[in-house]
Amino acid sequence: MSYKKCTQVDKQTWLSTALTNLGTCRTGFVELGVSDNLLPLMSNNVSKLISNALSLNKTPSPASRANIVVAKDGSGNFKTIKEAVTAASKRSGTGRYVIYIKSGTYNENIELGTKPKNIMFLGDGMGKTIVTGSRSVVGGSTTFKSATVGKVKWRGHHVLTSATDANKFTVGNFLAGSSWLPTTVVPFTPGL
């Protein structure tokens, strides 16, 4: 078995992904109205620890390895992320394609579709490069209609799309598993 050495860029990517996923989970809990039960379990400074690790992990300048640069001030190849994604979709090859997004607030709803492969977004850091959109729960969008949907194909798996469904999965209900686990035919030991 051969192991590939983990690079600083790999570490930065994994840490950034972990921080993003943590934020997505928090947003989903709030949208579903289950934050009272689950959010306290996540407020153990995990995001602060990941942020600290990101700041300690020194990497080369993102611009040095970017294929294209997005800058609101016009100093890059494109002024919007959407334009950069469109250009990336037309490229040939399947290798990693880095879109570096300079500091600024980008009010865009980004949709990658299925064509662009191996796209990597890099910014100037938390609080510096901000991508925000105008979709909301009121408008019919939820975290469950985002890029995280449809990835799991397990038999019997379904995505919870409403607060009513999600409320069935509180910590209290899991602790009272003796009343519902037998119907799932999942082996378990009551009283643990």
C-alpha cells in the first residue's frame, strides 16, 4: 500500500471543508427548529479550534496556484463567481481547477451543475471573502435543497425535509429508544 504525502494545501482544504460543514449543520438545525436540542452539543469551540488550525497552517498564496481570479474591483479575470464558474465549465481536462476569490462580499447564488469537475474555490479567509445569496426558507430553499442533497444512496435512507420530521430525532427521543427501536429491526441493547 502506498501513501501520498499530505501537503499544506491538502491540510488547508480539509480544514476549510470541516469549518464549512460545521456551519452548514448549524444552519440546518436552526432552519429545522431543532437548535435547542442539538446546537449546545456543537458549541464547544470546534469552529474556533478549526479556525486556529487554519491560521497556523501556512500555505502559499492562493493566487499563486489559481487558474482564474475573481475580484470585485476588476483586478482579476472576472468580477463575479458565476462568470468564473462558467469559464471553468468550458475548460478541457479534469484536473483540479482553482478559482481564487479575492476579499469582498459576493451576493450570488452559485450553481455548479454537473459539468464542471474538480473545481476548488479559495478565498482570502473567514470574514474577508464572503459569498452570500438571497435564497431563504421563506422563499422555499433549505439546507436540504443545497449541494448536500442526493449524495447518499443507502437503502432505506431518506432526507429529512421538514421540522416536523426532524423533531422526531431529538436527543431525548434517541434516549427513549426502547419505545421505537424494536420497530426498526436494528439490533440494540436496551438500557445502555
